[in-house]
Amino acid sequence: MEIKTTVFFLVIALFTVSQTNTGLPDGFVYVKKQIPTIHVELRYCSINNFLGSPVKGYHAERCILSKEATLALQQVQTALLELGFSLKIYDAYRPQRAVDNFVQWASHLNDTLMKQVYYPRVDKKNLFREGYIASKSGHSRGSTLDVTLVDAKTGIALDMGSPYDFFGKESWINYKKLTTKQRNNRLQLKTAMNRFGFRSYAKEWWHFTLVGEPFPNTYFNFPVE
């Protein structure tokens, strides 16, 4: 009995050390380590986003989510691979400092470098009022992510009818002026994510949050690195 107890506590100790060595808070994981087949393109690490510059808090292109969200996402990926598709993640956990960066950027009304690409028909001063930017984001709770579908063999993204992070009605899930193919692609993504416990956001076809997320009232600020 003493030997079994010693072994049990040794296993627990080793697991704890392993988790600590990841450099992440308890309850978070690197998604690519858990789901190697998933595609990742963190837009906020680059200049290819609505700011036109890397966002504060993104020091590396490493996708982070809560353990629970990652386990659910793994089921989504497995189901999609059987159909010849793969998920591609544009954003996942987002530190509060990044959200603060968005708020700061929005206050500089003359900075419209990426307007024609991301918000051509929205006046920048109205981004808060119309709900495109907020001072708090579900992403900072660790179980919200932005995703699209790609061909599993080629990695080419499916046509969703609007770019990722496009501020306009074209990004709404039920936007009417879509081709049949675009509508079916959105439905394919939404159906797969909903099936395994992610709820959709009506105004962004790419945005999903885990139902029963583990940190519903906590907005984390550790960097992505």
C-alpha cells in the first residue's frame, strides 16, 4: 500500500512539473501540440490584420486555448478530416493587452491604413457603437477562437463570402447575398463546431465560444509566446 501511494504521488508530481514547464497558466495548452494536423495563422502576429501592424501581446505564432476548448476542438478536427477538410485558426486566446491595443487604435481616427480591406463602409468612429470593437473580449477568457475551413490536402481556404475580420454585414452568418457554395461552406463550419459544443456568433461566421467555458468571468493578460 505504501509503495502504491508513493507511485501515485510521484505521477501527480511529474504531471504538475510538466504543466508548469509549458509556461502557461494552469488550465491552458498549446493547441498545435494537442492537434498537430490543425492549421494556424495568427493574424495578430503579423501586419495582415485591421490594424496593419502586429498587436501587443502576440510575441509568437502559438495558438493557446483552455484544455476543455482544445479537447472539444480535437473532436471537430477529427470529424472534418474524415470529410477532407481541416480547421485553420486565425485567433484563439487573446491577452487583455491586445484588446487594449485595439481600443487605443480605434481612438486614433486618422489611422485608416487598412480601411479599404477590413471596414470600407464603416466609419472608424462608429466601430464601438456598431459592436465591432469592445473593451473586453471573450477571447481573453481562453475558450473563444476564430476559425475557417481549408482543404486538408492543399491547405487552401474555402470561400466563405467575406474575409476574416471584415467589419460589415457580409460577415454575418445569415448574410443573404452569398453564392450556394459560400453558404454551404459557412454551414459546414458552423455545423461541425456546434456539434462538438461551440456556440456561434451571428455577426461573425468565424467566431465560436465553448459552451460551459471554464473561465467565464476571468480575462487573462499573459502574452502569447
